Amino acid sequence: MAHLSPADMDLIQDLQMKANKTTDETLESTRRMLTLCDESNDCGIRTLVALDEQGEQLDRIERDMDMINDDMRETEKHLTEMEKWCGVCLCPCGRNKEFREDPNAWQLSTEMGAVVSGQ
């Protein structure tokens, strides 16, 4: 290099310091970005695991609901058979001992076309 003045040396040194500072800031920014990417990746993995567990839970619930539905069909079939038996032999459990008619059951409206409110 040619003979530089002290002012030129100071300028070169100042520019070198600014370049080093920019390089350091860029490296630090890159490190922060990598950290955020790793955190995002971990969050995505945890989300996938949770969704998988929830899918398995929904499958178990669906199986249980199918079993409940099958049990209800079987119960309904048994109840129908029991009703048939109660019709064959006079079962006192379903009979009303005393029948009385409600006097308001057949209430007539005084206005033509009006809604009957006493039913």
C-alpha cells in the first residue's frame, strides 16, 4: 500500500469496525432464526403427536358409541319381546285402574276459526 495519512488509516479502521459489527449482527440474527426454526419444528412435532392421540381417542369413542348402539338395539328388541308377553298374559303393571275423562279435552272455541287453548 502506498503511504496513507493518519486520517485515511482512521477511516479504513472505522470502515473495518463497521463491517465487523455488521457481520456479527448478521451472525447473531442467523443464530436467532435457527433457534426459532428449531422451536417451530418442535412445536410442529408436538402438534402432530397431539393430533395423532386425538385421532386415536376419536376412534375409541366411535367404537364405544357403536357398542352402545348395538346394546340399545338389543335392549329395544328385549323390550319389544317383554311387551308381547305382557299382551299375552294380562299384566296388571301397565293397566290404569280407574279411567276418568278430562272435561277440558273436547273444549269448543266460542269464536269461529280460533285456536282451542284448552287441550
